[in-house]
Amino acid sequence: MRNSTRISAGALIAVVASFGSSIVWGQVTVLQGGTVIDGISDTPLPDAVIVLEGDTIREIGTGASVTIPAGADVIDLSGKTIMPGILNIHVHVGMRDGMQANIDNYSRQNVDRDAKAYLYYGVTHVASLGNDAAAMDDYRRDQQSGVVSGPRVHSGTFGFAPVGGWQPANAYLNRPADPDEARQMVRDLVANRSPDVLKVWVDDGLGSLQKFSPEMYGAIIDEAHQNGLKVFAHMYYLEDAKELVRQGVDVFAHSIRDQEVDEDFLELARENGVTQVARLVGNQGYYVYGENPDFLADSTLDAVFEPALLAGLRSHAYQQEVAAQSNIDQLKATFELSKRNTLKAHNAGIPIAVGTDTGQPGRFEGLWAHREMEMLVETGLTPMEAIKAATINGARALGIDQQYGSLETGKKADFIVLDANPLDDITSSRRIFAVWQNGERVDRSALTRASGAEGVH
């Protein structure tokens, strides 16, 4: 029988009283002097003090309003800017091997590799949408038990598409024949794999594939909601997007790409609380390597990503191949349309969240979340609005905003410390001084290739 020491409630109260109001229950760390972008307010907080107790923000305010607890470990962050950890709510992990991405490459080693890259760049949550093999279940179990650290992964396990429909990276998908089977597949996933979200593909590949009917995806959405799960949708057409809203979809994983959105869609999406993931860098990624993009010179890439991958992406032959695509003009037009539709949605009051569709070669895990913020600013959002898209809006979309997504008293202490203020120049979000997760500073050097680590231990 296990030995235990018990203390009465009265004795406990007496102990607390003897220490007074300054009692410290766990390790207390104080960050002082930095400028805080909390993800909620419209203005930053200068000369801030953040009191961390364990993995939680115990108090946050100005230096004049917060008393530093006696015995706390005090860290001076004067001249730095602090923002919440990033939430990237449209990614695919584990499938990339060199210049190829395929479900056959899915492995625990590749999941760990991608997780390291995300956390290195300050991404503390990702939603992995619909291509997750069994290795992801192992990763999530290890993460929940504290064996590995990394971004918290909200897994869609295997998503849903019709028979003869969308086939992403040759991945297995649930392909129901009728609504009853669709509902049973949702129940089976919940029972056997415990997904955090679900994803449906509603896209006919410009007329070349079978597309889900509203009756089919409506059954999936309804059954998911009955099991407490939010549903993300891959879609292309405006009319499909409208019907998805009517059927109760929660998040669009892409922007609408066939035409400009109309007032009917904007009103439907706003009134039904749908979140829009813009995925601008995903759209640009189809052609950007044909233009020798400047982000390929980012020095962090060589620290994090494989030399063979970088050599391939930087090669003149590859860039010529991308530039020579026969549909290059259409790809660029689709990107510009996505920007216009994103701005319309934002101006209509529809929440915009960051999602990059990373997982393909060249869509760099972690770094592209910063580039997506830059794209949002180019589109017409302010830097503060882009940061909210990358933080609190993603947390709200996932339903985890009571603990994550902003820097507030009582929330988990996940944040990025920057060497410059991204409100002055959004590209400064890349100038990372430190990443903190669960109230502890992350050893970023252990997340690089030079660490030699197989996982994120």
C-alpha cells in the first residue's frame, strides 16, 4: 500500500496564513521590461511584467502595477517584444522525404522532424488535417505523457472524401458510400483514434473527380458535432462554400478560388461563426520558386532543414521547371483572387486564421507561418490583425482559447520573444530571440539538425 502524508484543511489554512499573500507554490519566473503584444488588445503593453508560475501566467501588467514576488527568477527583456505562440491550423506532417511528399513516407521520425521545425519557429499548436497515419497517434500519446515536446498537434487522423474523389498525396481517406456509413465512420474514428478535429474534401478537381453531395458532408458534420468535434473543409467553389456553411462547417481550410465572394456568402459565414483560413502562402507556393524567392536566403533554413532538400529547391533547374509551368498565369491569378477574398472576409467581420498547408517540399514548416502573416499584411490587414490571425483567432477556431492564443492571467505560458517589434515591420516576427512553452524556455539548439536528436526530446 502506498504511503501518504495527509494534512487537514484547517492546518493547510494556517500554513497559508503564516506565509501571507506572497506564498509561491511553484517555480516563479518574472519577465520584465519587454513590450507585450497579448493577442487580445489593439495596442501593445510597454515596460511589461509577466509573472510565470509553473506553466501558467500568474500575472501580467506594467512594471508599476505588478509586484515581483520575493525569490522569483527575474529575466530582463528590455528592448524585446513578446507575442503569443503561433497557431498554424492547416498543416500536414510526416509525409515529406526530400523533394517528394507521399503517405508512404509517413513515419514517426518524419513526424518528429516536422515537430522540431514548427517549434523552432515559435509555432506552439498545429492542426494536422486529415492525412495522419498511426505514427501520429504514437506522437500524441508520447506528448501527452511528457515524453516529447513540440507543438501541440490537433490531429484530424484520416479525413473524408467520396469514392472516386480527392486523393491527397495518395493518403488513405474515409470514403463512405452513403450518409449512414459516413456517420458510422465518424463514430469509428472517435472510438479507435480519438481525433481532435475532422476534415472533409469538397472539390471535384476542376471537373475531373467525384464531389461530395451536401447530404454526405452534412451527415459527417452533424455526427462530428454530436461527438464534440469541429469540422474543417477543403473546398474550391463559392457555391460549395455557401452550402458547407448551411450544413454547419466550422472552418474553411482554404480561401474560395473560383470567383470573388459575394454578400450572401459573407453574411452566411459571419452569422454562422465560420473561421476563414486564407492559406495564401500555400497558393503562392505553386509558382514562387520560379522567381528565386528571397526567403530561400533565410539563414535559419540551413540550421533546420535537410541539405538535399535545400539544394533541390535552390537549384536553377528546379526553379526553371517551376517557372515553365503551362498554367503559371492561372496560378498567379488564383493567388491574387485569394488575397481579395481574404480581405473581403476580414472586412466583413469573419475571423481570419493562419494556416499554411505545409507538408509539401518547399513549404517550410514553421517559417511559412511567419510568411503567412506577411502575406496577410500585404493583403490589407494591419500587423496587429495579422498577429491575431496567427494567435487568438486560431485558438478560438480550435476551441482552446480559454487556455491558449493570448497572453492573459491564468492562461498557459506559450510565447515568442522577438528582437524587434513586428508592429513596426511584420517580418520582425522572424527575428526570434527565444521560444517559451509551458512556462519554460525551449532549447532551440536541440531542434536543429546539428543537435543530432531523432525526436523532440
